[in-house]
Amino acid sequence: MNIVIDTCPQDHGIFLDEGDVRGMVGPAASSKIRGLIRGTAQGECPGCASTLGDLRINDVAGAGCRNCGSLWFRNQELKAHVHEVRKRAYGAQSMAARLEVMRDAAAFYPAEVIAGILTDFQLEQEL
């Protein structure tokens, strides 16, 4: 299966349609993720134009579509997640956990971050 993670050209976030989510984590975890969508988030689904709902996966806020199963994550939330992971891994006072180091990093790969978050969710569901 060919998974395409769409990124916002203005660096606002990433979008995964239902096929991408299912391809990354399988149908069972994809269905469980869809069941986590609550309330109403701002904006409409880029896939089907339905209203997005709030979503939280492994303490990372995002938005999801109850209608088509697509997911949207803002880069700001993904960077905050990476910062927290770095603080836990290297210590809150370490150079790796400093925000200015993250801002000056050569590249930020939101697609890889969300792949890790979804994979962690899938593994937790299989235990």
C-alpha cells in the first residue's frame, strides 16, 4: 500500500486520509482511533468537508473526521510532543531538550513524528 502523508505548504500540519491511517496501523487500530474523536474542532475535513472533531492520541492533540476517518495534526502540537520526548529522554536541562535547539535544527520531520505516535498507539492496542 502506498501511504501519502500530506503536509500543509504553510507549515501548519499534516493530514492523513483514512487509507493512510489504515495502511500505517491496520484496520483494528484505525477503527479505535476513529472512536477517540470527540466534540467539534475548528475547521472542516480536507477529505470530505465534514466538521472535524477533537482527538488525542498518546497525549498529542489533533483533529479527526468521524465521517471519513481522516486525521489532522498541527505542527505546533507535534513539535511540543518531540520537546517532551526529548526532555524525558535527555533530561529537562539538557541541550537536546532546549527549545532554541529544536527551532534551529536543520529539519523537522512531522511525518515521521506522527508515524511514531500512531505506531505506538497500535502497539499499545495489541498488548
